[in-house]
Amino acid sequence: MAGKLLLIHDEASAAMEAIVAGLEEKGISTAQFKTSEEGLEREAESADAVLLIAGDFLFSTPQILDRLKELCVRKSMLLWLLGYREEIAAIEMVVPKSLVQHEFLRPVEAPAFVEKLAPLVAANEARKRQKSVLLVDDDVTFLQMMQKWLSTEYRVSAVRSGKQAMSFVSSRRPDLILLDYEMPETTGPEVLKMLRDSPAADIPVFFLTGKCDEKSAENAALLEPDGYLLKAAGKERVLAAVEEFFASHA
């Protein structure tokens, strides 16, 4: 099986039946969810991605879009939209465009649509097998650079504060956290202590620091992180350190 796709729609048509049959021929199992937000989280729990097929039901039951937005953020689920241009524009007034991975414009023919959609589901399944890394740093430029470096090999998420980091790990579990040591407000050491006192206590944490003096290294080591990386180490060293960590904890 290439994965499971949750279809959210309110259609009973031969075209919908053809889409479902075509996906299942490609090894993609489907679950279908219609018209009510009740049970949406249960159906989404075992799905790898969501295809939202626009219809009047979304605007008569707008809470579905709010709930779907929360699920996509919390579970890092991929979201695809199918609809007419004005329908998609209306959906993206509630669900941020940044959460939408792909838009399919109607009208579509079922066989051609399945041929476009199936590779996206398969690619998402491969993505799920990648290790996940959470970056925590208040420096947006540094975050963007690190995301670019790491995203070729890993699923990368980024937050800008200790509060956001704790919120993130309350619902998702990264395989590794790269944590800025010198953040304002809540420092890296304070965030590490909060993590160690939480249900996320066993998530590995590397400190990231711009200080390369011996005293700073000793202070960081006293807190017993799982690793320590200089921000100036460069792309090759950062990638090598993360790769070595995952290889040694396989």
C-alpha cells in the first residue's frame, strides 16, 4: 500500500466512485468523510494526507475548515484541494495557503486526476519515513538557512521560541531537536529543563551556539544535551553531525 488518503467531500457521483476505484488500483486506500466535523479527527488519525473536494457543505458547516486547519498543523498532514478557482480562494481565506500543498482545478477527468494524485500520495509516504528535526531559534535568517540545509534529508519544522517549542512537542514528536543556546526570554538551557520535566523528556536535544570558547562548551555540557553544534560549523559539519547521531541511534 502506498498510503491512506482521507477524502472530504459531499458528492455521490460516478466521477467520485471512479476516483476512489482508480486510487485503490494504485494501492492507495481511502477513507471518506462527509458533511460533519464529528469524527473528522478519528478518520484523520490513520490518514497520510487529505484531499478536500470543495462543495456547498463547507460553507454551511464552516467549522470543518477550522478543524481541518488545526489537524494539518498538529499532525503535519499534507492537504490538497480540488474545486473551482473561486471555491479554492474561499477555502484559503480560512485555511492558510501555506498549508495547501497542491490545488487541482475543476473540471477534471477521473483517470487523469488519479494519475496526477497517486504520485503525490506515494511521495508523501516516502517523506513520512524520513527522520524529523525540530529547529528552535529566534534568528529567522539562521532558521531558514538550517531548514534549507537539512530538508534535503529530513522532515524539518521550525519555531522561534521556547514556548512554541513546548507547544509543538505537546502534539508532535520530532526525532531530534536542535535548540539555540542563547535565546532571549526563555533561554536554551531553560527550554531543555522544561523538556526534561515533560512527557517529551526522552527527545534528543542538540544545543546550537555561536560561542566557541571552552567555558561556554563546559557550561553547555553540564546540562547533558545529546550533542553540541557551533552555528559557524558550516553545512557539511552540521549535516555530518546529524547523520552520525541518527546512524548511532538506529
